[in-house]
Amino acid sequence: MSKIVKIANKTIGDGHPCFIIAEIGINHNGSVDLAKRIIDIAVTTGCDAVKFQKRTVDVVYTKEELAKERNSVFGTTNGDLKRGLEFGYEQYAEIDEYCKQKGILWFASCWDEQSVDFMEQFDVPCYKIASASLTDDNLLKYTRSKGKPILLSTGMSTMEEIRHAVKVLGTEDLIIYQCTSTYPSEAYETNLRVIETFKQEFDCPIGYSGHERGVTPSVLAAAIGANSVERHITVDRTNWGSDQAASLEMAGLYHMVRDIRLVPALLGDGKKIVYPRELPIIEKLRRVKG
């Protein structure tokens, strides 16, 4: 049995309930009120945590990238958009207080060292390393220096790159997520058996971070051993934004969480028995009884 990871009052690992993360990401579109509505969805459906994304825009993106034309509600450049989607201290303080009131954990994937320092102000229980940051050794080391559990996404990464990242981070207090960075992902890109590959190689809990349409792959991931499942969520998949189409609305999230929670009961213990509720059926239908 692999190691376990404790995040606040939750235990993640084999033999423990699947840790379900509702990724809000940037689906709040720069609105704290919308973020709170999405948090409510996560709370109502029984998720364990919500996750945001935090960037220091001028560090993560080049001047050339920020200057590119891109029309949005925030302006006419890519920089206008990126800055418009970033919450500052006051917004996150409000989110922090709201999550405490609602009794749900929250944290963020930080794309640079300054963002890690920013999140430290809120004493978040863990950190996520986004797939795009997996090869950023300096960020990995800096995030690890904070002494908190780390959740590592592996989209757009080779096994060699993943092994290197794990070597940098170590497997203590680490959860590795099978992930494919397409939005939304097609069935042939999901490759859930990588969860089994990771479980064989790495001595830590293994999760699944999905970007597919629907909920079937996420439930199957839990059934084949994923200790944690993360999905983007939204109030409306037709909303403006790059992640909306790969997100779940409340109904889809409810069914996903419900079905993942049923997985242990559905799988059972592997011992073939006759259940008490089958006994009257035996009396009714069997001509010859054993």
C-alpha cells in the first residue's frame, strides 16, 4: 500500500475516500460573486476542496505575449485579459472567509514563486503544480520549501519529465495526477491506465485531473484506483472563457461525486456470497436448491 497524504482533516491514499477537488480556476471571470456561486456548487455536491489559479502576470508572461491583441471584457490585449482574471489580496481574503463559513478547503495552483508567497498569507493547506509548470525546477523547489503537501499534474509531460519532477520534489506529501492538457479531452486522449502505471512506479497517492466532457472517465478513474479526482466546474458551460467547455455544471458534478462515492460499495470485497435479500428470490425462482 502506498503512502498517504494528509491535507487538513482529509486523508488521501489507498483505503481512504477519494479526495474530490472542484477546480474553479479562472472560471470566475474576475468576479468574486461568481466565484462564491461556484463555491456553493462544490459545497452542495459534496466536494472536499475548491482550487483556484494564481499568477504574477508580468512574471509568467513575456511583454510580447501580453501585448498581443485579444478582445475581451477587460480590454483589447492579452495583458488586459490576464490581469482582469487575477484576484488580489482583498478578493482572496473574501474567498478565504467564505470557504471557512462554508466548511470547504481551498487552495491554488501557483505559476510562479511570488504567487506562492502570496498564497502563504492565507495558510492554504497544500499547493498544486500545474502541468505547464512541471518542468520548472525552481518553482518546484520553492513550492516544496513551504513544507506543505504538493499535488502534481502531469499533462503534456513525458515519463522522463515526470520522473525528474518527482526526483526534485520527493514522494513525501506528494500526490501525482494523470492529466491530459486538452480542453475538452477526447476519449482516446484520456488514457486512464496511466493511473495504474503511476501506482506501480511511484510510492505516493495517485489522482486524476480530467478535462473531458461528461463524468464517466472521472468515475472510472476512481474505480481503477485514483485516490483523488479533480474537475473544472462552472455555473454555465456556455459562459465566456477557455476552460468553460471542459467544466461540469452543478448537475454533472452532483452525479460525478455521487458515483465516485459509490465506487467502494460497487466494487465490494471480491468475495462471492449470497446476500440476505437474495434468499426470497431463491425460494421464488429456483426449482432445484443447492
